[in-house]
Amino acid sequence: MNRLRVNPALDLPPSRQLVEAVLDGVASGALAPGARLLSVRALAAEALVNPNTVAKAYRELELMGVVEPRNGLGVFVGVRGPEIARGARRDATIEAFRRAAAEALRAGHPLGTLQSMLKGESK
């Protein structure tokens, strides 16, 4: 997986940015089931965040069922991790699309224009 960086300019909290990055890695196959994630300290150093931020992200991923901690060994992608990550990413992108479409309609864009854009027919 590529180096993780947190963008302080985003409205998304740093821990959530890390969750999203891991979900992307697992959903895309860059992190396969059984893959060991960086230690909390190593990821904190790489992402330039506090270790508590990484611990919070790992807890969230664990609660989702994407990763599983193993005492003394680290945090690993779970067997169901890819399935859960793909579902979470799909749900997030669909929700983002719905918000964007609603905003476009409120701004006065015709529904037909949006439908054409989805079909790749216009800009």
C-alpha cells in the first residue's frame, strides 16, 4: 500500500482519513486478508499524526470487522475485510453521489443533463 498521509486542509478528521485510506487499500486488493498493517507508532510517524489518532482509526476498522488485532503480533486484515471494505466504499460513494445530484438539481441543472453525464454523453 502507498504511503499514508493526512491532509490537514480537509474537513475530514485525521482518524477518518486513515480509515478511508485503509478501506481503499483493502477494497482494491492492495491489502489482502491476512496482511499486517503498520504498527500504531509506525503509521503515526508515516502519516505525521499522533499515535492516538492511529489507534482510533484501527479501533473503528476493528468495529467494522475489516481488521483484527492479534495480541503481540499486530493488526491484520480480516478474512471478511475485503467484502466489508468494498461494501463500505460502495455505500459511501453512493451517498456522495446522491448528495452531489441533489445539490446539482437544487442549483437548477436539468435532470436530463445529469443523466447524460452519467452515460458519458456530455461534460
